[in-house]
Amino acid sequence: MSGNARVLTKLMSRDTQLQGVRLEAVLEKRRLDQALNAKEFAVLAGISYSTTREWFRIPGFPVLRGVVFWGDFVDWRRNEMRLNQPTPDQSSRPIPLAPKTLGLPPKAARILAEVG
């Protein structure tokens, strides 16, 4: 088990809200770029469930209906830190957004634009 995995496992054992969340499953969701609920996000970010709930209420945080995409979080955090460099996984061509997608987190807007 890597050092990071040990730290996350220790965090999960202390936070009763995070018990039962499987680290392997959360890492797979991140690898597949799937939406994460608050508990999964807390495990992946290495923060407590209560801190996650606070972050989900921050204006501009890329949460939509209780889920967040890890890439959107990384972009939001980079923007908050004023390091506006694009991530390697961002598409090189922008997808035009329909009016119904404005104000949504970027990943959610892209998904709606692609299917809509």
C-alpha cells in the first residue's frame, strides 16, 4: 500500500461518515472521469466529510446536485490559486454551450452540450 493510500485509509477510519467507502472504487471513478458524491470526493481529496460539505456550499465550487467531477475540482482549485494553466486532459477544441448549460460546472456543461 502506498503512503497516500495509508493516509487516506487512516482518514477514512477516523471519519465515521467515510467508513464503508472503498478507496479502490473511488480511484476507479476518478480514472473514468465519473461524478463523485460528497463521501467519495472527501476520500479522494483527503479531507473530512464535514469539510467536503462546507466546500460544496462555497459559491462557484463546481458541484451539481451533490456531485462533482474531479477535473472540474482541479480546474476550480487552480483558478482559486491563480494558476490558470489548462490541464492536460482538457479538450483542445471548446464545445459551444447551449443557454441551458450556462452556470453549470464545466464537465456537466460539456456532457449536456454533447447530448443536447
